[in-house]
Amino acid sequence: MYADQAARPQVVSEYDLPQAQWTRFDAALRVASAVYEAPIAVVSLVADGSTQVRAAWGLSMSDTADMGSLCSQVPQGFSTFVVSDTHHDPRVSGHHSVRVAANIRFCAITPLITAGGHIIGSLSVMDRAPRTDVTPAQRGQLEDIASLVVQQLELMRDGHRAVIQGESAE
């Protein structure tokens, strides 16, 4: 069961942590990239129609500015969303990151679902070449990695809250 997504903006704001903390996801992004043998992996947060790429593997953060709209596709559903060739899929073919910015041709995007059932963003793997070889095992592994990312996010959020509460108590 998934939570009321109208509450998503408030929930996502709880995970909007200092950018320096997002480097903790480099290992998860490397593993996701390796599972798909794809050069790019990103973690993004989605709320109020805007998407922020918060961590990236295979791209510099400055190169991710146009990735947001592509990464926001997953909150429309609750399972991994795979596009074998973005240039020929009408759901994503018009995105700037597909045609111009990063020339993304393949993407596998899975939701980041909190323990409370809120979809707060996505874990995405991308390639600059089209692909048709995604296996059920790869989909499952991406979903497992996304679950680990959410667990780490929740630990980071709780730690951040504790620091803020400790400072306000002084």
C-alpha cells in the first residue's frame, strides 16, 4: 500500500539534506551502474512537479541539470520503468536530456519508496546507446539498491533531525 502522494512535497522536504551528504550514495550508484553495465546512474528527489538530481555517477552534477524531467517519470507508477530507446518512446522522446543535453538513449528508473509508503524520487540507470537486454534479475537488483538508498536516506534524515534538535535545545 502506498501513502497519499498529496503529502509528497512535505515528505520530500524532510530528505532535502546538505549536498555534501549525498556523496554517500556513490557506492550504490556504482553498483547500479555495474548491474546494468551502463555508464550513468543518478538519485533524484521529486516533489511539486520539480525534480532535483541529488547524486550522480558517470556525470558531473553540473551535467545533470536537464536530467530531472526524465528522472521524474517513475512517480507515475510503482515499479521499474524501462525505456529501451528513448528516441522512439513518446513518453520521453521530447525530454531535453534525451535529445540534447546527455543524449540518453536507454533508461531504467525505479521509485524511492519510504517506509511510510511515499514515493520521494527515483534511482535511475542510463546509457547513451539503446538497449533491449534488461533482465528480470536486473530490475529486481535495481529495486533492491533503491531500497538500500531509502534506508540510508532515512538514517541520514534522522541524524540530521537529531543535530538540529540538539542545537535548538542549547
